[in-house]
Amino acid sequence: MKKLVLAAALTAAASTASAGSMADAVVEPPVVEEEASSSSAAILVPLLLIAIVAAAAS
């Protein structure tokens, strides 16, 4: 009988200790990734600058 009371007391204490608080849960916003630009557009600007510099030098 004493073991049953002790087990019930330990169970009640454990469930109270692991209970959550009344504070709202912190939810982080989802991460949104942008798509990378294509490589042809990235190489077009330097090539255009080289062509302008070459045209200005000649």
C-alpha cells in the first residue's frame, strides 16, 4: 500500500514538473529563398563593359 501511494505521488510530481508554461510558443517565420539569376545574365554585363571599353580605346 505504501508503494502504491509513493508511486502515485512520484507520478503526480513528475507530471507537474514536466508541464509547460502558460506563455505563448515562439514560432519563427519561414525562410524564403530567392532563385539565383541565370549565369548568362551575370556574364552579359561584364562582356558589355569590355566591349564599351574596347570601342572607346580604338
